[in-house]
Amino acid sequence: MIQTEVLLNMPDDMHLHLRDGNILNGVVGYSARNFGRAIIMPNLVPPISTSDAALDYRRRILNALDHKSTFQPLMTLYLTESTTSHEIEKAAASPFIKAVKLYPAGATTNSESGVRNIKKSYHLFRKMAELDLPLLVHGEVTDPDIDIFDREEVFIDRILEPLRREIPDLRIVMEHVTTKNGVDYVKNSKKNLFATLTTHHLMLNRNAMLVGGLRPHYYCLPILKREKHRAALRSAATSGDPRFFLGTDSAPHLTHTKESACGCAGVFSAVNSMGCLATVFEEENALSKLNKFTAENGANFYGLKVNKNKIRLIRKSKVAIFPDTISIGNETITVFDPGIPIYWHIDYMINE
Ligand code: DOR
Ligand code: ZN
């Protein structure tokens, strides 16, 4: 018999880009409707690299929300080569700041202020380990001689493994892991290594982006990989293993900046991630693990209580309709198209 209903604790999105200004105002409601909390990425221009900036940004996010919303933004600090120990201490002492984000310089959108020489940050990582402030890594090298499809695998060998050997007590999340190598590396680690997985990497492989025409709305970083990698990600997400949890990496860009000769990286999936994930878990015969992946594992990692509010997902015979785009003034942002019909509807919320 097919399961047509799933009751979940309100999910958390443990990797989210909300931007600022008009875009923030236009997108935040979609996350607030579907998620109880989210780990907010700090890659604004200029980057959110101090606790004061993170707390100001948090305030702007709260101001952009509907006044009835209970959505909680959990803030992160952008690691630069000028970050001080004092800033790390301030961040660790704040109840609103949950982690520090490492962008290798040049790896992705607004990463120019990121880290060039990782060794220069080791003293900060030691301090973070001492204060139990986790490090979130964009796990890709940027060396020009490394093929873009190999950036994650090489990052593990050259950057992550030496770092973990040197500072084993630092809790690390490999954000948006995209390869079987990444999944296996996390699974084989003894402690302190976790990973988030995105909606789009669970649904698509690189053919979706490249076969039959170039689809810029599927271009993201890390780039979509071949099918064997997607299969490994799906198996990790649906396994119930507490080390894997949801981070949608929903990353809004104005449509014209993606449909361009040099298009931006990012997939805006905040609108329909939950229906997409229910579809993935149903296909993998693992709906019973969806709560772990979306609501329990991430909360446990961050030392938070699982959300008490519930959402009910219902599989209907009619397809769930999502907008193709959302408006931002005279511009639009294109919504993630999973490429298959989604029958899972978020029916209602139960507040306790
Ligand atoms: O595709 C991506 N978009 N990957 C990232 O790492 C950053 C993000 C963004 O900020 O647009
Ligand atoms: Zn991201």
C-alpha cells in the first residue's frame, strides 16, 4: 500500500541563503512557511564577518518576516584572513551565532574575502574546538589545475584531512556534499564530521543541466555530479545516519543574472524543497527517515531541541503547483524546477 501521509516535526534548513534588502524581503517568507529554523549563510557583500554584523543581519531578517512568524534565523560568521580570536570568542558567546563558515577564496558567490591559506586560520580553529563552535566548510579547492568536477575530492585530500588530523576536536560540517567520495569520507570518519545535503543534488545529476540544452537554473556550486554520486547522496540522506542532514542551499539570484553569458551559481528551492524531499524519500522507500533528515539530525548537531510544531505532508493525486518565478520589484527569481511532478502537498501546520 502506498503511504499517503507523513507527519513531521517542523523541519530545519541547515544551509540557507537569504541575501538582503528587496531579495530578503521577497524570499524569507518561503523559508518561514516550510521551516522552523535555518542556518543563514554570511556571504553578503560585504561579508558578515563580525558578530555585530551577524546580529544586525539577524534583526533585518526578523524585520522582513510576517509578524506572526516564529521562524528563527541561526547566524554564522564568514571567516576571513583578518578574523581575530576575539571575534571567535564573541561569536561563541552569542546565543544567536551557531557556526563559522569557511569559503575558500574564489570558490563561489561572494567568496573573494574568503581564505587563501588555510594554515593561517588554524589558531582560530583551535579556539573554535575549545569553545565548541562548529566550522562549516564549502569543501572545494579552487586551484585552476583541478577540474571543477574533482574539486570536492581534492579538498578532502589536501585541506580537510590534514585539518582534521591536526585539530580532531573541531566539529566540522561538509556543507552541500555532492560526491560519493564526500559521503564515504563522512561515513568512515570516527567523530566530529557531519554533512548537509541539498534538495537539488538529491534530485538531479549533471545530465539534467547539460543534456539537450544548457539549463542555467540548475547551475550551482558545487556543480551537479554524475549519477553514481547522486545515488550515494540519496542513500546517505535516507539512511537515518545522524551525521547527514538537510541544508537546502536555496540561493536566490535574479533570473537575468542566471540566464546570462556568465551566469550566477545557485538554485532557489525554498519554495518547494519539502515536497521534493518527500518525493525523493518515497522513491527510496524511506519516508520513515524523512523526519531524521529534515528535523532531528540537524537539530541534534546544533544542540537544539527538535521543533515541537508539526507539518503534515499529504500525497494527493493532483500535482502540487508551484510558481515558476517569484517577483522582486520588476525582476523575478526563478523557482527550482525538479523536472518531475510533485504529488506531495504540505497540508497544514499543527501548533502545539
Ligand atoms: O550555488 C551556490 N550558490 N553555491 C554556493 O556555494 C553559494 C551560493 C550563492 O550564494 O549563490
Ligand atoms: Zn550555500
